[in-house]
Amino acid sequence: MKLSARNVLKGVVKEVIHGVVNSEVTVELAPDVRVTAIITKTSAENLELKAGNMVYAVIKASNIMIGTD
Amino acid sequence: MKLSARNVLKGVVKEVIHGVVNSEVTVELAPDVRVTAIITKTSAENLELKAGNMVYAVIKASNIMIGTD
Amino acid sequence: MKLSARNVLKGVVKEVIHGVVNSEVTVELAPDVRVTAIITKTSAENLELKAGNMVYAVIKASNIMIGTD
Amino acid sequence: MKLSARNVLKGVVKEVIHGVVNSEVTVELAPDVRVTAIITKTSAENLELKAGNMVYAVIKASNIMIGTD
Amino acid sequence: MKLSARNVLKGVVKEVIHGVVNSEVTVELAPDVRVTAIITKTSAENLELKAGNMVYAVIKASNIMIGTD
Amino acid sequence: MKLSARNVLKGVVKEVIHGVVNSEVTVELAPDVRVTAIITKTSAENLELKAGNMVYAVIKASNIMIGTD
């Protein structure tokens, strides 16, 4: 599938922590550049996510804010 | 300000495109790792965003999806 | 790509309206069930969206609210 | 209440799964068209959601992505 | 309609600015407490929003971040 | 950090409820104006959030809907 999301970032799963309904997935996009996603536990299981997997972090442009010092 | 957002990623503005209400801001987080944000034009102007600025891309963990091949 | 988004709904594009930065895309999921998405105009153009196209509406579970009468 | 959300879709609750803070609610919009929402458990309890209830799935247009094959 | 959104805040419209696809609506919730929403222009027109209207700002709990000094 | 989010609202934490992955934080912005945020438990702990703390509720304009009676 090709997506309208402007941000489809390739990376490697570093850690998966499961809650009851949600799971927290940390993905390394580049050395020292990591993002953490909260997805449903069902999705984490369906995708069989575990450390070392090559994945994409997908982010809609309207969900990113910009900050400055 | 310290934020609850799990993802506060340092980068450099590569491009700013203004619409009437919104602006599109592209930030380079690492070589070949870029994210595009849509923010209000008022915010882009308030932050005086332009190519070359050091900024942070801020993303709430619940707004990131994971994809696999 | 296989996605963590719990909601990947097949449908047909009914209408695409372009703004300067964003586009509005209406997708019919079933007779009388339509959803409208706002995506960046760049994405709408990249996906070459137009009425009649078979597409997927992708929605993260945490972005859906429930209402009752 | 009349809402600015472009997407207010009528459906029937198929399943409610409770976590500690969040609940997962599946709504059937049409035969074979289902959406899953994550809402707070407090909200699920306030709305007394259970299978068989007629509800609305409410989605802001900016929270829908489009995918193509 | 009763909503799962935890945040349904009563206020008064202070300003509406229309773009091509989106509109920006500022709502005063209390003296010196204002929120600005971006909604589709179609929605702003359907709701006939203008300064002085009594409205609700509706925000899903998962879309709020917390910051500290 | 200065943020593109149009809504950075000062308030006082009234309650923090922890789940396994997420926490629910209620903030009073003015007398009778409260918002509830769901953030990751890790963030709630990092910010050492507890009742009485002065904090900011940060909300992107595109994540607010408007409702009318």
C-alpha cells in the first residue's frame, strides 16, 4: 500500500512493551534518532513486532508540531 | 518547557511552504531522514521558521503508526 | 506495507477538492457510508487521486471517538 | 450537539474490551465495514457501551489517511 | 449526541478566519483562556460559526500533551 | 522550547491515574474549566506529575473540534 502520510520512515524496532490494550514500540530511524509509538496490542501482535525487526514509522504531517529553543 | 510528548527530535528546517491557513515545514533529523509537518501559518510566522533553522519535531507517541513490509 | 492502524477500510473516491496546501478527499466505504479525509495536496497528487479510484481510508484507533444519542 | 467533525458515522457496537485506562470499541458501520476505536475506559463506562448499542463513530477529517494499492 | 471525548468545553467564538479548505476558529473558555481550532471550511459554514456564538471545543484526551517549566 | 502548537494553556494538575502503559492527567485551566489528557506513563513519571503541579496543556489546533447545540 502506498500512503498519503507524508512521513513513512524506515527503522529498526529497539523495544516493545505490552500493556493490556496498548503497546509501546521504539524504533531507531538513524543512530541517536528514535521514535516511540503507542499502538494497540492487537496490532503489535498482528505485525509480530519484536526488537530487530525492520519497520516503518508512519506519521501524518498534521500530527507533527515544531518547537524552537 | 519540558513535554510529555515522547518524541522531541532535533533537526534542521529544509523547506517552508506557506498556504493561506497552514504551512508545510520539512525538517531533516539525520542524513536521509526527513519529516514534514503541517502547522498553522500563524505558528510558522511566530517561530520565524526558515530553511537552516535548528528546530525540534514534536510527535505524540499515540500519533505514530507502525508498518511492515 | 502492513499497518498497525486498526482501521484500513476499502472504498471508492467520490470527490477530491484541492486547496493550496491541503486537499479534501471523500471516499465511499459502502452505500451511504462515506468518510472525508484532509490530506496534503502533495500526497493527493502523488497518489493521483481522482473520483472512481479504489483506495483505503486508514484511521488509527485512538483517533476515533464514540457518540451516542 | 452538532459537530464540526466531517465524519459522524452511524453503526452498532460489536465488541468492547476494557484495559486499565483505555477501552477498545468495535463498531459495525455496514455489513463487513467495521471500525475500532480506543477511548478512555471512563468514557466507555459513562456511555454504557456494550455490544448491540447504536452509536456514532466520530472522526476528524484530518485524522484520516488515504492508501492505494 | 453524548461523546466519548473527555473534553467538551463550553465557550464563545471570538474569531473565525477562513482559508480555502480549512478555517481557524478561536474560542474563549474563560477570561484569558482561549483555544484555537482548525476545522474544515465546510464544517465552519455548516455550523454557521461567527464571533459571539456559544460553542463547545471538543478534544480527545489522547490529543493533549502536558508540558512543565 | 517555543512550540508551533497554537494552544499552550497554563493550569494546575488535579489528578493523575496510572495504567500499565498510559496515564490520565486532569488539569484545571480556570475555575470549572478542566481538561483530561492521556499521556504515556513514562512521560507522567519523567515529568513527576502530581496533583498541585503547575503545568501546560498543549493541544494542536487541528486536534480540536467545534460543537454547537
